[in-house]
Amino acid sequence: MDRQRQGFLVSGRVYLIIAVLIFGAANAVTRQLTDLGAAHFVDGHNPVSACNVLFVGNVCALGLLGMLYHRQLRPGVLRQMAGRQWAILTLIAIVGGALVPMLIFTALSITAVNNVVLISQLSAPLALALSAVFLGARVNVAVALGAIVAFVGVALTVLLPTASPDSVETTMGLTIGKGDLLVLVAAVLQAIANLISKISLQTVPLGFFNVYRTLVGTVFFFVATIVLFEPSHFMDVTSPFLWQWMLLYSAVIVVGGQLAWFAGLKKSTASEISLATAFTPIAGVLAAYLILGEVPTVAQYVGGAVIVVGIVLNQIGVQQLNRATPLPKPPTPAAMNDKVLYKGV
């Protein structure tokens, strides 16, 4: 029995590692695709623009997710959801499926990938703080201190002087890059959405959650872009070059990452899940270097080092809290999102 359990847990670790590597590479891969599109202009336009990537990527992901989770889309399952759950689910889908990805996509076009990776770590301590205040989540000194240190690391990444052409000055006299500011807003929105998920969507099936989130996010983004801007943003949306890359992107980054993550959640302990997700920023920085050749700046080195210290402290606290904890309960939608801000479209 012990050997069977050990093999079970090892399998879970493997799935988690695969998922973290995929999610960590998502930002760098997105930037690489837009750069690739810039080398294959269609009628003078980049077919792999932010708008096209988000819309076509969501459409591709929606089709793949629909095939994977079609059993959770049956009328009997849908009728079990109350009207309040539908309203909350729709709100979270708009935030997580449209607003947050668009903020990240825009940030990736104007700032370094490493900044996006490191600053997005703010979502985790924010989610922890909100859960502790509103849900009474268990924390100890090490977990709380880790969150504070990680927050300081993000602040250093944002505020240490860099030669960024997109910087803006705040009302307090602080200089912050526009891309950094967009990631900060995305992190705050995602942390709030995670809290609402934990409160109201514990019983919503994971597969349905992701299909509905992708569907609503796609429709909302498309309509909002048409209304607020103009249809020309989707001028090259029919480009075969765009679709072939987005099909591959959606299959590997979105669907592959989610499947590996869900499998890891089901087969691993809470401590193992927390430890695996702690490596996401490291995976993101390494991916930016290996895929894009992006070398961290002094601010990123300093901020990243402090964030790693915060992660280590957090892990110490998590180990203390979960030392005697059995295998976790079935994962909820919030469990999918509370550690990693960006997982593709």
C-alpha cells in the first residue's frame, strides 16, 4: 500500500512540474509569437497582434476544451446551478477570461517579459491576504512574512530605476512603467476574482468553469473591442499563419497546461502543490532567457531575489501547516487560479 501511495504521489509531482514549466513559458511564448508575426506581415499588418492572439487563441482553446469536458456541459449539470452562481461565474469569466489576459498581453508588448513574470507574483500574497481576512484562511508567521517579503520584492522590481521608455510618474512622484502598472492591475483583479471563486463557486465543475470562462471571455472581448475601438483590430483574423500557430499554442499552453495541472492537483499533497507553484517565476525567467534571450536587469535581479526569499518563507510556513494534512479535496476553480496569474489565453 505504501509503495502504491508513493507511486501515486510521484506521478502527481511529474504532472505539476510539467504544468509549471508550461505556465512559466506562457509569457515568453506569447511574446515570441508576436515577434514571429512581425516577420510575416499580411498587407502591412502583423497577423499575430494582441487582439488576434487573444480572440483566435480563445476560439481554439474553446473548441479543444469543449471536446475534453463535453460531459460537464449536459443540461442536467447546468440546471443544478443557481442564478446567483451564474451571475458570479459570468463576472469572473469577464475578469479572468478577458480583462486580465488583455492587460497581460498589452503589458507584454511594451515591457520586459521578466517584469511581467515577477510583478505578477503579487497576485499570490494578495490572494492570501484576502483569504485570511474574508475567509479566515489559516496562516502562520512564516506564511505571513513570506507574503510580505514577496510583496516587497515586487515593489522593488517596479520601483527600482530602469531605463524604460514607457515609464509614467504617479501622483506620489514614483516612476512606474506602463506595462508594470498593467500587470499590477491584472494581479489585483485576479486576486479578487479568486476570492469570489472560493466563496461562491466551490461546487462548480472545473471543466465547465473553464469552458464557460473561455466562452464568455471571448464574446466579451470581441464585443468590447468592436464597440470601444473598431473592427479593423481583427483585420487579419482569418490569416492561416495565425490560426496554425494559435491551434498549437492553445493545445500545448492552454489545454496541455490545464490537464497537467488538474492531474497534479488530484494526485499531490497540498505541500507539493504549493512547492511546485513556487517555481513558476523561476520557470518564467528561464523561459524568457532561453526563448527570447532576455537577460534580467539589476532591478529584476534584486526584486526577483527578494521574491524568492518570500517564496522560501512561504514554503516553510506551508510545510508547517500541512505537515499532517492528507491528500487534498477535489480541486475547485479557485485552486486552478490562485497561484499562477497567466496561463495563456
